[in-house]
Amino acid sequence: MVQSVLGSLILGYRPLWNRARKLAGIQLYAHNEASAVVDAAHLLRTLQELWSASSPPLLISAQTRQLLCDLLEHAPRGAPWIEVRGEWLSDSVIYARVKAAHQRGLRLVWRGDASKLPEPEIARCFDNSLLTLRPEDAVAALQTAPTRPGAPAAPARATSPVLAGQMYENVASRALMEHCLDQGNAMALAGWPSEDVLYSLRHHPQQPSHAVIFKLMKAIDAEQSLETFEDIMGEDPLLAYRFMVYTNSAALGLRTGIDSLRRGLVMMGYSSIKRWLSDQLPHASTDPNMLPLRQAMLIRAQLTAHLLDAGIENDLRREIYLCGLFSQLDDLLGEPLGTILRRLPLSERIYDATVLRTGPYTSGLQMACALETDDASAIRQLCETYELDLEEVNRALLRVLADLEVERPPAGR
């Protein structure tokens, strides 16, 4: 049997977020072992088979020069964006293949320091760029930010070094993120300054998403299925957690512990659920900067469930999903994860995987976390430690990414 190309690669991913704080695309890291010869054309065909018209746009980031060369040589017109590192253009082979690929109509993205943009001759080969701002450029960008309402008028400011229509990475501060997307009209941010966003909100207790609560209330009004209610509630880790805390509270006086969203939905009844949701709505979060954090947690939960899916029954699949969904509640609530999870009568398997890093779910959860990076050695080590098949890991990743919803501009724009 011919080995799939997915068994010869180590993949990882990073979301690209647009100005609306919605998913704009996926940066797909692709690393090939030094001893492995990767059929780049086969890889592109595999991606084409898995992707649909509604799947997120892809930016392929080859992590080795050889793989980049093969992609540049074999990718047909209409293939995903292909990243080219600025420092690799000093390689005459890559330089020549970039020019040839551009002539064939490939969409290329230059990646590098914003202060070291390519010369005009080669720059015209790139449709876009993925830029990193130097610290001094970040400071200069923030100094051009508009004055907040009510503050004294600031003196005339210089032009921001942020270029409209480009993508940026390694943005660690909320202020710089907001400047890039809101004032600088950047096309997207690769990754999200999650730590600084949460730190800036540290004096305000985190609340579930207003949009998700409202969506669930509408679904109940429309008398949709129990599966739909469960899926919507599972879109927000904090809403799912608060619901389970409530259903297990002394106020309800249920005789048995509620260990899943489905059981809680069944036990409470829809009218009671809607009343509880109505109580949550006035305090719910409308901060758009929290959208990427919640979406990233949702992707991790989906990945964890897919990685451990071997024909298991639905109850276990939902339990594994909760394991991934609740794995970052400590970031949202500012408490130790063990303390948070002990408030619920959850399966010990969830506690073991998220807190102790042991048990049957730990391999899927740890792999889902590793796939959020470009650390090929960590992914390889997890495959060896837990005897995971690399092809199956990559296929699970691509299936989850291909099913993600992406915000696209309205037709005609």
C-alpha cells in the first residue's frame, strides 16, 4: 500500500484573526523529517480533497527549505497561499522558484521583519506579507494611536509603521493588536495576545458570551433538537461550566450529580433553562477581543475529541470534548484548574488529563495543545510516547480545521 503523504509530515496550525475578531484563515505549519521525501503535489491534492468552499483559507508555512522548494515547483494556480521566509530568499534556488511560481499565478506571502522588506524586483512576486514589528516600531505604532475621548489633544503624530492590508505576527499586547486591526487596517493577526487581553480584564470577572446565550435562547424558542442545544452551549467554555455548576447547586436539589451538558439539559427542562439564560444575559460579555480566545478553546476541544475518536460511543465523545473545552478555565477564572473542576461531579478522566496529565484522555489533550504550535519535535515525541499514528493525527487536525467557520466578505466587495 502506498504511504499517505500525511504520514511523512508533522503539521501544526495557528489561526489568523481579522478586524472583526473572527477567523480569517489558518496558518498551517508543515515540517518534513530530514530523511523523508515529501510529495508536495500529493500534499496539495490531499488538502484539496479535505477542503470545501466554506473551509478557512490556508497559508502553508513550510518549515524546511526542501519542502518549500517542492511546493513552489509543484503547486498549481489556485493552490493555498505559500509562505516564503525573507531570509531564505538568499538561496538562489528558492529565489528562482519564487519568480517562476509568481509567473504561474501562485499566491505567495513574504514573512519577515517589517524593517527588512524585500527589494522591489522580488517584492512584486508576493501578494501579501506576514510581518513582525521590532520593539521600537511597536512603540512608534502605539504613539500614533488616537487620543481617547476626554483626554487632552495630542501633538501631531508621525505615520504608523503598520502597513494596511498586511498580516502581522508576534503581537503580544492588546494595545498593539487594536492598533494593527482597528487603526492600521491590517488584514489579519496570526495568533492572539490572549495573556494581555485577559490581564487587561483582570478586574472584571469573566462572563459567558452574550452572542452564544442569545443564540441558545433563539434555538429553544424554535424548538430545535437537544443535540443543537448541547452544541451551542458547548461553544462557550464559561457558559458550559456555569450551567453545570448551576445544575449541581443545592438550589435545584437534584438527587444525582450532573456530569454532562446533555444530562443537565434533560433534567432542567427547557423553560427553566431559558429562565436561567435570561438571568445570565444582562451580565454577558460583548467584548470582541474575547472572541478569538473562546474560538481557540473550542478548536482545542474539537481536536481533542477527534484525536481520541476510535468509534467510541456518544457519551464518551461528549466527555472528551468537555475535557478539551474545560482545559483552560483557569485562564478565564484566575483559579487553579483543579479547584475549578472539583466543583463539578465530572469524570475523574477529565481531572486526570487536565490537572494530573495522566489517564486515557491525556494523549489527545496534550497532542491538541502541541498542534497549536510549530514545535515539530514536541509533536513527534508525543507520537512516540503515546504510540499515536502520525498520519491519523494529521488527518484529524485537517478535518477539524476544514470544518471551521470563517467570516468572508459579502459578495460584491
